[in-house]
Amino acid sequence: MIEHSPPPSYLLPNSTDESGMQPPPDLRQLIVGDRLQDPLLVLGVEYRDSARGGFTTLTFGNCHGRIPSAPFWAEDQPRIAGIVRGDVVDVVGEVGQYNGKRQLKVSSIRVLPRGSIDWRRLLPSAGDVAPYWDRLDRWRGEILRPRLRRTIDLFYTDPDFRRRYEECPASIGGHHAELGGLLRHTCEVAAIGRAIAKVSRADQELVLAGALLHDIGKLEAYRWQGAFEMTECGALLGHVSLGMLMLDRRVARESPSPCTDRELTILHHLIASHHGKPEFGAPVPPMTLEAEVLHFADNASAKTASMAEVLADPDNFAGESLVSAKSLWQIDRRRAFRGGSDWGADGGGG
């Protein structure tokens, strides 16, 4: 049976930081032999078969990263019975290694009562969102065409929309999978899109509008109060379709309409085509210059964020190797290289 116990003292609001809790450990920096006793979020529960028999592994995470458990074999199953993805658990263990990969050998695990710890402390975060809002609001304020501005403002002047948007991740396990990740990604797409639009002589205001609207459907596609998860609507319809539906519903509430039918269709097309190809989730490919710019801006933000993430994860590399130990799904099954040079900046030979 799982032990359901009161939270340990370091979870109570008389601890060391402003929130009354000890800072979470950086799971990425733990090395073999390190001991850990901390609340962690269960990100995954996986059962596998082997020659020795069946076993379960748990994936633990906090705001700094994740680490898998060592196997829980048949005799260990009662210790983890009932534990599911999204549970917050108090874990005691030691970092070990198997086949060159770190894993946490758990000596004690207890499910903590819901509400005993703020789940936001256990999820990765984009940090302070104010700079992203400042930039997007400044650019939005530069939109001169009144119908385009009114349509965008239906969302971006809505306090509830802004509150949810600044919390939502941009994915549940890929690029910008962090609290505030959607806002950060939107700001990147807008910055990249505006730069490409200027060079390619596309309509900068329309590209900006596409950046602001292209992922609004993720507010209905994802849950983030605990482990990041897909909603039922997200699974059945996807964020692209949900975004078009959100835009339709919101515009339909206004009388008179803030934009014409054709203008609404142009905005729908930006949302519908931003993944580029049907095999990547786009109902239609880009058919306008602005849609093409938006697609590549979205892709650039996503791909560079994924590359930065895999380069920062020591578990992708064996020891001091500069080339990742295997191809990585986050970067389309490619390997990553983390080497570099100062290019003579310190007077050395590189």
C-alpha cells in the first residue's frame, strides 16, 4: 500500500525561501552517488517485461528536469501500488547508473496529500512573463488597420485569456513544454515572423496577427494543473481545429462583426496552415505569403528550442562526449553536438 502521510517539515510554510519552501534540487545536475529527499511530480508510470520478469519504472520531475527510477520489480510493486501520473510524491533515494544512464534507486516513496505543495514548483517554467507581454503588447499597439486590431484585441485585452495564456505550455512534452511556454513561443514566433516579413515584403501586421492567433487552441487542448496532459477536446480535435473554433466563437459574439467574412477566412487560414504539411498536422498547406512566413517562424522557434533543450540535458551524452549517445526524438531523430570554440577570444588556439 502507498503511505499517505502528512507532508514533511520542509514542505510547510516556515522554510527557507519566499514561498516558505526549500528550493527544488536541479535534477539535471545530480551525479551518481548523490542522495535525494524531496517532493517530486510523477510524470510517467511504465510497465515493461523482461527476461527476469515484469517491472515498473516511474519518471520523476520538478521545475529543473526529470529523472527515471530504477526498476520496481515484482516484489516492489506494493510500494508503488496506486501511484499514477500527476501524483506528487515524497521520494528518498540515491542516484545510480545503468547502461550509462542515470536512474534513481528509490528507498522510500510516499504520496503527498493534494494541496500540500504548490504544483507550480514542480513544473518547468519560462520564468517572468512580463517581458514577453511587454513586447507583444507593444507590437500589437502598432497595428494600424482597425478591423485587424479589433479582432486581435478580442483575445489579447481579455484578462482571463491573458491569465490562462501566460500559464499554458506550448506542448506537453516537446518544445517549450513549460509554464509560460506558450507565451514565450508566441513572442519568438512574432519576432522571427516580423523579421522575415520585413525581408520578404510580406504584410508584417498580418504575420503578427497570425503569430498571436496560431496557437490559441492550446488553451483548450492542454491541461497544466499538475503534469502536462492533453484534454479530451485536444485529443479528438487538436489545437489547430480548436483555435479556429475559438476564433469563430469569439468573433460571432460581436455585433457588428469586427472583421469581414473574407478577413476572418484569411485569419483561419493562418491558423490552419501554420504546421505546413498535412503529415505535421496542417489541414491545408500555406497558400499566402504571410502564411508561409508564419509557418517557418513557428518552425524556427520550435526547432531551436528543442535543440537547446537536448544540448542542455546531460543524460543525452555519455560522460564528456561532445556527440549525443543516440539520435534524439526531439530533433527529428538526429544526434546533437555540444562542442564549441571561443574562436580566439581568449587568445588561445580554440
